[in-house]
Amino acid sequence: MAWRQISEEEARQHRLYGVGGWLLVLMILIILGIALNLFSLLGSGGSVEALGMQIEVSLGFRSVLIIIGILLNVVVVVFAFTKNPKFPTVAMAALWAGVAVALISMFMGPSITIEGGSEELRQRMIDATNASYSTGALIGFIVAAALAALISWYLMASKRVNVTYNHRVKD
């Protein structure tokens, strides 16, 4: 089946027009992702005193990447709900930019400073934190790539997305 162009008015009258179904689920997940990223950004650094040591952690440049991701996802949500025809393209670009950020994050661990305690204990804590971060970053990359591929397919194949943003239907 091929796609057939329809007028904007015909698209508005179509039963699949608008943000609903799986597209609404996707938007809810993106909004939850924005909230989660804001939460992680707010808790991404700081210091704590434990075991007689002062521990400081900072994500450094990774915080900038998180902010860029938040902004891109806000644009995606705005484009979706305002029915901007660029929504599918912008959404796919944001998804794959997220995959790139996840890949970069695999090589950018947190900055950890520990004062007090023995040198051996400090080094073991830093090593454990870096190992945990590396594992999480790898899992994050795999999940981001799989989701980007699945959602990209959905954005290209979805009848709802095509009616709402491209004003076309399957014959």
C-alpha cells in the first residue's frame, strides 16, 4: 500500500488525527523522561560525609549533555501537541542524539573527590563508583539504541503520525 496525500482539512477530520493511541503513550514517556532527567540533574552533584570522609561527586560536562537532552525533548513534546509537521523528523533527531549522548556517556564518568580515610579505601570507593557507572552507561546505551530504532520505525510507519503530521493516508 502506498501513502496518498490528503488536505489538511481532510486530515483533521480523519479518525486517527491528533495525539492519541501509542503516540500519546510515547509523549507521556517522553514527559516522564524529562522529569527523570531534571531529577537526575538536580541530584547529579554534591557532597556527603560518610565513614569520616568527605565525598564530592560532579558529572561535569555530562550535565551539559543532560540539559541539551531535556531541551530537545521539550521541543519534541511541543511539536507533537502543536501538530507541527516537523515533529517526526525532530523526534527522530532527538532520539538518535540521545543515543549519541549515551555513547559519549560511556566514556565520561563522574568526577569523584574523596578527602579523609585511607588511600586504599578511597581508591576502592572510586573504582567501585566508576565500575558501577560504566555498567549503567553501557546498559543505558543499549536501551537508548533499541528504543530509538523502535520509535523511529513507529514514527515512519504509524498511520496516526502520517495523518496528523504528514497529511497522508494508506490506500
